[in-house]
Amino acid sequence: MSNNQQNTMLNRLKAALAEQGKTNRWLSEQLGKSENTVSRWCANKVQPSITQLNEIATILDVDIKDLLNPTR
């Protein structure tokens, strides 16, 4: 994988939601965020803050590390 590809795949929110059978819309409702914002996070177009990732991890009942792709 090239460095460019690695930089564009920083989170694995889309996979984490799919593993639990949840949708972007569901997560956006839980967070009080727009569905567009969550969609951009899931597509790795923008990244949620660490605070937001922590909140997502709590909502999904997963370790925050499960929402991130390893860097090594």
C-alpha cells in the first residue's frame, strides 16, 4: 500500500458499523451529528477528533483502537 493510500484510510468506522449491522444514519442520530458528517468520516474524507472517536467507541461498545487502522 502506498503512503497516500495509508493516509486516506486512517479510521475504520465504516467497517466497525458494518460489523455491528449499524448505519451511518444510526450513528449520526446517536452523536447528534449530521449524516453527511458521519458519511465523510466513514469515507475517510475527514477524520473525527479523538474526543469524537472516544464517544463513538463508547456508543459502539468497542475499544477506541478498534476504530483506527494500525500505522505499523
